[in-house]
Amino acid sequence: MTEDEKLNHIYLGDGVYAESTPEHIILRTGDHRDGNCANKIFLEQDILVHLVGWLVKLKRINKPSIIQNIDLSDWFAKLGKATDQIMIDGLEEAERMASNDNQ
């Protein structure tokens, strides 16, 4: 694996691997290699935005969940500048979701 490929791949834990491509975040289970993995999930930007929005919403409404134990500001900071727009979109989506729930 080249250095560039190593930067785009990470082991998340519990048998889950992630890969970053220009179009997707690809999650694989069991193995990081295409032919050996048990499952593969392609996350596009819209899905990531919704996921981040949902996590922020859970945190904001103080719904009992694992998310309550996570400092989202620290989490977002760890994501880095490459994900700033996803974070902004996710926060805006969370605001919309929260305001829709309050109506």
C-alpha cells in the first residue's frame, strides 16, 4: 500500500474499516480489501450531512444515547478542515430538523 493509500484508509475498530475517495466514504466490515470484506457501504456527502445532522440533533435534544458522551466540538475539530462544509451543512440540517420537530 502506498503512503497516499495509507492516508485514505483507517481501521475504526470492531472489524470496521473506512476508506476516503473523492466521491464516498466507504465502510467495510471484516477486512479492508474489496474481495475479502463481508459488507461494503458507500456514504455520499448527502448521507454524511444527514448523519452529522442526526447526531447533532440527538445531542441538542438531550436524548439518551451514546452521543451524549461525546463532545461534538472536539469531534468536529478532529475531523479537520476537509470536512468543514459537511459540518456546516450538518449543523444547518440539524437546526432544520430540530425546528421541524418543535412545530
